[in-house]
Amino acid sequence: MVSQTKVSGVVFDEQDNPVPFANVVYVGSNEGTITNENGRFYLESEKTWDKIKVSFIGFTEKEIALTSRVNYDMKIILAQEAAAIDEVFIYSGKTSKKNNPAIDILRKIWSRKKQNGLRQFKQYEYDKYEKIEFDLNTIDSALINSKLFRGMEFIFDQTDTSRVTGKTYLPIFVNEAVSKVYGDNESRKEKEDLLGNKNSGFNENQTIIGFVKDLYNDYDVYENYLKFFDKTFTSPISRTGIQTYNYVLADSAYIDNKWCYNIIYYPRRTNELTFKGDFWVNDSTWAIKEINMQLSKSANINWVKEIYLEQEFDIVNDTTFLLKRDYFLSDFAFRKKEESRGLYGKRTTLYDNYAFNQKKDKEFYDKEVYYYDKDVYNRGDEFWEKNRKEELSADEKGVYKMLDTLKTVKKFRNLYNLGSVLASGYWEFPSLNLDYGPIFSTFGFNEVEGLRIRTGARTYFGQNDLWRTEGFLAYGFKDEKFKFGISGKWLADKKNRLIFSGGYRQDVEQIGASLTTSRDVLGRNLASSSLVNTASNDKLTSIRLTNFAVEIEPVRNLKFRTDFSLRSLESASETFNLEYFTDASETTTKADLTQTEVVFTTIWEPGKKTSGFGVERRVVNEWFPSFFLSYTRGLEGTLNSDFEYDRLQFSFRKAIRVGGFGQLNVSTEVGKTFGEVPLALLSPVPGNQSLFSIFNTYSQLNFYEFVTDEYASVQLEHNFGGRIFSRIPFLKKLNLREIVAIRGVIGNISQENIDLNRPAFENLRFIQNDLPISTLTSQDIAPTAEPYFEYSFGVGNIFKVFRIDVNFRGNYNDLPDARSFGVTGSFGFFF
């Protein structure tokens, strides 16, 4: 479909200053846009128009004739208005919150929002068609002639122009999905059945499909906060909007035979996660008829230069407005400069065939179908012609053909393979059905092994493999020893995700870095091989682990697992030992340990979404809570096991969006070991001797500084997302983000476990000031007298990728080698 009218330009006042947030519309239509902070606008329509109207409160409205279908780089000057006309109030800059008709209308929207749309029905169902597209934008001759695309110039035959930004773009990926959605407002349950999925080149790759779809979560403009790209934006329709936005009543008109008011809004402050735009609202139901939202240029968000959203609502009857069309465009770029190249991500969602109050059984929503239906991803043209609710444009149709051709070009295949390696960490060998990696674990270092090199591989036949084997081989140049591991898993029942797994690992590990013992036979934590440490990292353990497990997921995101493991543990360092007494007279010691255990684990992660249907799946969303409960039984005598004991552990983790005040990460762990066990089976408070900020560890604690057999730990970390720095003039342009955290743990250790482990404690910090070993109590070993705590202040988003935390130890500063102050950091790509 070829667009008919295109207009771009800049709006100025008579002093040649740009006019931000001015309203620009085609005369005689409801098609329009808002100028950005620099007064610039771009407007495109599929119809032919001969005039545009430019207006802003405080200025005289101006109409400009269009001399051709394409009118670029127009300079429009608005004259200052001397007085108000009729009864329209004049607002410029920050608008008043009192006697403002726009805010009066906003309050009426709040009072009726639960009576509009799907909320007024007990049950609902509808058809949904979704199209997601990725485009390479800012196409020019320099890019077309660059070495990167040499031999692939034919792809530029599909270029087009964005109706939102006016930039030339090249579609490179299209994904279409048709589904049926069912919901129940009484039980607050919703289910979406995927009927068909088609995309350009990746038809059966649910990882790519899941990642792309998760970028564009569904949203409700009536909610106070809208969640995109792991950020929380204040909705212009929210109850907190009065404190965040300026509102202006700009116009009124009939839309679909309904009288509607037009309200323009724009942010009161810079650097906050806000939008600018306008919406039309009906004068009797106070339901939104149309709304558009454009990201404020100064918003504190990385890698996203532009966000633009449109929603249109259909009139069902006098009281019901239902979502008809949703359009979402985002411009991903490394820089926010106007000329910088990037990637458009566009989602168009169409809704149709609504039906209401058709009650379904509870089992209908609880039943989860995990079976992979290959036909869903290979529907024919007849299916798409019948179910596609919007015809594909010529360039979108061309993408399907273009990518098929691209896949035959060797250079493109090499670029695709490189991108795949960076995303997955594995190098693919399709002809062997084998992946090499993870490549990021190739090198490591610790004081026992010295420099460590690692090589590994896994079987890979496809995204939905029902079985997988994996292994690694490592070598330490200091201890001159080989380490290795091998594991396998098999999905025996797809419906309930019944999985059998087993493996063996022989390695060197820092087991004092976590309160929860890992049964992953191929796992390895950062504490075992961090390159730089703040204290000597010599308290490492040689481990030989054999593990067999059965897990089942009878209800979505509720998993039950049983492990049977055999562990052999001994010190890997001359300066660290795991000795314990083996007799009541405390005359004989043993330095190694053989332990057979059975572990029953329950994991509940409500709201978690995954991609793939095989034995391994990828998590594609965030913000869901995680509940972990485990019971461990030590089996003395079984396979020469040394100890009998019981252990209970519980943990909870959740990332919470606190409205416009950022994100709060919460973690709590509690546990208790019943019975006498050696140091290798106790629960050391997890220290952090690296220079990295690692959540759920204690940055100012050394390994084994505290040891417990019962504990309770709480960690709170809040990222304000720049809300404070945005109000400081000399800092707000840097888009920094402030982070505060507090961590605390209280614990105990029984006298029986102290007596058993006195030989091991001699090499730790617990023997001090020439005190005899026989006088040790719980207060010398565990944070019993008072909870240990520390706190930190951090600055994130430094150069968009770095974070630095300054950590302070709150107490126990008189202990030997106590680190009262430290600096840690991290890096990563975050929005």
C-alpha cells in the first residue's frame, strides 16, 4: 500500500525558538502528530491531503497548503496569541492543575475506567493477529556501498519510509501470529492458544520468536504504569499523571458519530520515563477512542532512541469501547543522535470477533499444553489469507523472499553464525549436530589451579530436542590436574515435562559462595575462577559429584524434583582443610568426606514464560517471583556415606517495579541443618572476594568468615532509575542511575557442630588472640549475637554499561582481616 502524503519540518515562534509539543494535523482529518522537544515533526498518511494545521495553546492557529504529495523540511512560524478565544484557557510551559478543563476530563476518565472495555464482562474471548517486524533504518548510499553489504546489495530493493520518523528503512525480519485469547475477570485467568505462526527465516526457532515477542508486552493505557523494556513508564491516563504531565484541551470533533475531546499532554520534567502525545476521549462514556504516545527524548533509557505507540478503540455500543488496533514502534540505536543508524522494531496487533460471558471450566485455564505442534509453524498460504486481518505491504512480502535468498549467501551465513555465538555462547556445527562451548568459560583463574582452560560441547539437533548430552574437559596449569564432567537429560513425557537426568563431575569448587548447594554436575560459580580477588581465594574444595534426578511439572511453573547424589569432598589447598573428629575422645581426625544424599525440591515460579518445547527451555520474561523449598536427607552407610542428617531450606526472590520510583530486588533465604555434620556440609555465609557486584552475596565478607547450621538472610537492592539524579542540573544529562542496598544475615551453630569441626576451624579466622580451641562458642563462628549487615551506594548506567558500588561493612569490624570498606562493579547491557 503506497502512502499518499508526507510532511516534515520544524515549528518556530517569532523569536526563532523551536515550539515543542505543538499539534500538527491534516486539515479535515484526525491524523496528526506532536512536535518533539526540538520542534521537529514528521507526518505521513495513506490518503491524499492538501493542507496541514499547526496549533499550540498561546499561539495563533496556522494552516499551510501542501503543494505536492511530499513536503519535507518545512519551516513553520507561529505567532503569539494576545488573548484567549471563546472560553479556551491559555497555558504555556507548565500548565495549571487548577481550573484546567483537560484535568477535569482526566478525572472523569479515572472514575469510569473500570466500566469500559473488557473489565465490565465476567468472561471474554477474541481473535488476535500480531505482526512483528524488524527494520534496519537510516539507509543511505554510504551504507549501501559499504563493505559489510558487498555481495548482498539486492536486499536494498525492499527499502521504504517510516510514517512516524520519515527515515528510510529496510525490513529484515517479519513474524506473524494468529491466536485465540480467552479470559475470566472473576478468576483473573487468561489463556492464549496459538493457531499459526510464520516468520522470515526462523519458522521453528521459538527462542528468537519468544525473545522478540517479550520485547513488546501487552499493555493497558488505563493502568497507572506501563512496562516496556524492563522499565516502568508513567501512563498519561494514570492518576499520577497530574504530577508528571502537562495537559491541554486542544479540540473537539465527531469520531465514528461520537463527540470526542482532544487532549494534548507533554512531560513536566526531563529525564523521566514519560511520553508526549494526545488522545481523544468520548464525552459521555469517558472512554479513550484514540491515543498516541511518543517517548520523551530525554527519557533515561538506553539503546532506544524512539518509542511510538498508537491505540484505536472500536465502538461496540453506547457503553463499550474495545481495543481494535495497537501499533508499537521502537527505534533501537547505540546513540540518540538524529542521524545515527539503528534498528526499528514494530508491532501491529489487531483484535476482532469479541464474545462475552461464555464461562469455561476452571480446568480450561489451568491445563497447559506443552506439546510442540510443528504444523502451527508451517501453515500454508490459504490459512494466512483467511486469518491475516491486515494485508502485508509490498516490502513486508518481499522480506520473506529476500531472506530465503540471503540464506544462500556465504557472507550472510557467517554473520548469522557470529550473532548466534554471541547470543547463545555456543558455536554451531550443524553437520555434526554438535555445539562447541560455552566459549565464555574457556579461561579462568584461581590460586589452586592457577590459569585454567576449559573446552566443552553439547549435542544439538534442534530447538525442541527431547534429549541432550553435554560435557567439558579442563586443565589447571598450577595444580597440573585435569577436570571433567558429563551429563545427560531426557524428556520422557511432554505433557507433564517428566525429565530424567544424570551425570558426573570431578572439579575444584568454591562451595562457600552460596547458601544453597548446587546439584548441577556441570555448574561452576564465579567465586571459583574470578581473575582478581580482594583477599586470598585459597579455601577451595576438590569435589567428585555423581547425581541422578527426576523432575516433573504437573502444573505450569510448579516443578517437583528428586535428586540422588554421591559426593566426595576434600580440601584442594594446603592452607585450607576440612578435617573433623571421628571419635568421642577427639583424638582421631579425617580430612575427606563421602556423602550420599537424597534431595526433594519444590520450585514455584508463577508468571514465568518460556520458549521451546524440548528438554531445555529458555526463559523469555522477567519480574516473576521464585519460591524454592528443599529437604535434604543424608544417608549414613549408603555407598559408604559418612553422615546422617536432615536439612530444610527455603528461598524467595522477586524483582518489584515500584511505580515510577524504579525497581526493588528482594531476596530472602532461611535454612536449618539437623544433626552433626562437618564443615563441608555446613552453611557458610556467602562471601564475595571478587571485584564484581554479585546479588545474594556479601561484598565485605571473606569466604568462610561466618559458618552456620541455621540461618536467615535478607537482601534488598533498589535501583531508582535516575529519578534523583534527573533533578540535579549538572547530572541529569548523564542519565546515571542511583542504587542503594542493604544486606543482613543472622545465624547460629550448635555446640556439637563446633566440637566436631575444631580441627577445620583452626585454619579459619575463628582461632584468635591465642584463645584455646576448646573455648569456641557460636558467637565466635556465626552471626549469633547480632545480625551481620552491610550497605552500599551505587551509580549505574555509566557510559550505559558500567555500574560501581561503594560497600560498607555495618558491624563485626573487629574481626581479623575484616574489610570495612570496598568497591565492586559490574557491566551489562540494560535498557
